[in-house]
Amino acid sequence: MAAPSSHALPADLVGLRETTRRFVREVLLPAEPRPGDELAEEDRLALQAQARDAGVFAPHAPREHGGLGVPLQHWSPIFQEAGYSPIGPSVLNCMAPDEGNMHMLAQVATPAQQEQFLRPLVRGEVRSCFGMTEPHPGAGSDPGALRTTARKVDDGWVISGEKRFTSGALVAAYCIVMARTEATGEHPAGATMFLVPMDTPGMRVGAPIHTVDRYIAGGHPHLHLEDVHVGDDAVLGAPGEGFRYAQVRLGPARLTHCMRWLGLARRALDTALDRAEARELFGAPLHSLGLAQGLISDSVIDVETSDAIITKTAHLLVDDPRAGSAMSSVAKVHCSEAIFRVIDRAIQLCGGDGVSDGLPLAQYLNEVRPFRIYDGSTETHQWAIARRASSARRREVEQGAPALGSPAYPRSDSNRH
Ligand SMILES: Cc1cc2nc3c(=O)[nH]c(=O)nc-3n(C[C@H](O)[C@H](O)[C@H](O)COP(=O)(O)OP(=O)(O)OC[C@H]3O[C@@H](n4cnc5c(N)ncnc54)[C@H](O)[C@@H]3O)c2cc1C
């Protein structure tokens, strides 16, 4: 089907998108492991070396730290090409959670922290993880329930608590840990982010959590922080700013998940289209049967509307980050649900093969299912979207707009609408 939208893509980036497309289709598709198997680490490193040689490595990361410096508003076509292969984002070093961490470190880390933590991440020399979610009754959908604490001591901080679903923790060199902190000096109480090397005494990766997805290396284990002592220089940015920085990370990070998984949805749709072309049923090709056409057209609509909302949100995140962050909720709900539907319909069109390991579609469905939960579940975002819509409309009415649906409007003595 049609390639990702290249609307307003500068000429040099059209070239990068094409190179990425060729690299993914010619080099990565033949190198993919069987559905459900992980890419061996030595194979991943060898493919990363090829990606560097091809000039497609770390497209989103700042040039001064070793990336290609593509601006955020133009990430989508390139990330979608990467996502066309489930190993693409990892080989191109634009995979979660590293990619979101890179973006946040580029925005809020000190120059020394960028040198120590960001540069090796961009170059693919280390990996990272992000520790926000906790076991009940701690932080999950509600970050305000954060229970991990960091206590100020003379020479730094002591962090205690437990995280879970810490993607990549088994292979990470460091974790960005979110902890609750008291007010210190001029810094307010709230949450603070800490850059904590995984080999710091007291950091212990705990039990694995076996989820349905496979392509994030390092699993999603528990992480125990047992009186982890770090220096003041471990504070990412400033104390008390953790919740604000989480938004700096999560707005773009949930949108890049949409981009990558939309690439995989395109792959699923192409698989279904090829099957519908080749398969004859009831004396006709499958693609000519009306109900099959319904499945195909609904998927094309889901892909195209996702592409459009991603592009709009990416531009908003640059032009008006606050509005962009709010719009990223809309994009996240739409894309995560639409991408799931596209892959599910592709399975349906492929019949029994769709749910067998003869095709990778069932594994794709396993990969995208958790996306309806992480980065804020569909329901959490719907709740936020509705609250924002109500309060924005309330403000308009307070500023003089007629309250159209109010019980007092239209007046009973009037037939105006
Ligand atoms: C594969 C995977 C990878 C992950 N990686 C990371 C990671 O790297 N780092 C990290 O910190 N976390 C990670 N997470 C955790 C993820 O962010 C949380 O699972 C998510 O925030 C939901 O929290 P919870 O699991 O505690 O569910 P809960 O908070 O218990 O929510 C359960 C359900 O409640 C419903 N709900 C939520 N809000 C509302 C509402 N306002 N109104 C109505 N219903 C609502 C939703 O249906 C939601 O699914 C990962 C999770 C998964 C599955």
C-alpha cells in the first residue's frame, strides 16, 4: 500500500526515508528470526554495524551526540519504515525505551550527564531503562501514587522502593528512576528523576514478568532499589521536576510508539493484501469478495487516519509542546486501537495460517496488544481527553460563547436552535 506520508518532508529526508526503506526491506526482512524468537545479540550488533554503514542509524538523535539529527516533526515516515520489520527499530537504535530516554536526556540532562549517559546510548554502546511503574498500591495509570522515595542526605540521595515492568532492565547499563522527594532548598516537593547505573550497590533486577510481546530485549522485570546511595549529580535536571520531565518524555515517546507500530501494521496489511491476491475462494480471488474488501478498506482507513494524526501531533509537539502533549493522548488512543484492528483483520484474511507460526501475524498481534495499556492505557487517555475537552469548552463559555447545550438555551419562548 501507499508509503507513509512524506508531507512537507525536506529533500534530504526523502532520501533518508528511501535509504531506510531499502535497508529494512533488503537487509532486515531476510534476517528476521522466526516468529516468537528473539534476534540473537551478536546478529543485532552485526546488523547495527551495517545500519551505521548505510547511514540510517539513530535517525532521531541529536547530531552533536552521534545521531542523524532528524527533527521530531519528520520522524514519522522514517520510524514507520523502520517499524516495517519488528527488528528494525532495535537495529536502527530507535527502539523503546532507549529512544524516549534519548529524547528526554537531550532536553533536560546537564552537559556532563549528556556526555556520560546520552552519548553512549546514541552510539549504541549501552542500553537504558525507565522505572516509573510500581506494584500495587504504587504508580501505574496514576503516577501520583508513586511510592519509591529518595531521601536527601549530606552527600546525595538514598533511593528505596520497587519498580515493575521495567523494560530492558536485564540488558540496561542504567535506569532513569522516578522517586518521590521532599522539598529541598528552593526545589519543591514532588517527584525527581535519577540517573542510576545498574551496578550501583542496592540495585537488584528481580523476577521477570512474562508478557505476550518478545521484541523488547531485556524483558520487563521487577527492579528493587534497596537503599541505593547516589550523589547529587545523579539528579536528572533539577529536583522536584520529575512529573514535568515525565511529560517531556512521554508525549513524544507515545507518539514514536505509534509510528513504529504503524509500520508493523502496514506490513500486516501488505501480507493480507498479498494473500487476498493469491487465494481463490468460491471461484474468485479473495480480494474480490465484498466482505473481504470491507476488512481491507477498513484497514486502509485505519492506517491512513493514524498516519495523519501522527503527522499533526508531531508538528504540534514542536510548535506548541503543551497542545502537542494533549494531542498525543488522542493520537495514542486512536493509533493503538487502530493498529491492533489492522493486524487482527490481516489475521482474519489469512485464515488458519494467520494464527499459525507459518506467518508472523499472530506474533505481531502479541507485540501490539500491550500498547493499548502502556504509555497510558486507552481508558486513562480517554478520561484525560474528555476532561480537557470539558474544561476548554467551559473556558470558552466563560469568555462569552453561548452555552449551546445548556438547559437554559434555547429559551423556551424562542424557536431558535
Ligand atoms: C509490555 C509492557 C512494557 C512496559 N514498560 C514499562 C517501562 O519500561 N517502564 C515503566 O515504568 N512502566 C512500563 N510499563 C507499565 C505500564 O506503563 C503500566 O502497565 C500502565 O501504566 C498501567 O498501569 P498498571 O499496569 O498498574 O494498571 P492499572 O493502573 O491498575 O490500570 C488498570 C486498568 O485500569 C483502567 N483505567 C486506568 N485509568 C482509568 C480511568 N481514568 N478511567 C477508567 N479506567 C481506567 C485501564 O483499563 C487500565 O488498563 C510497561 C507495561 C507493559 C505491559
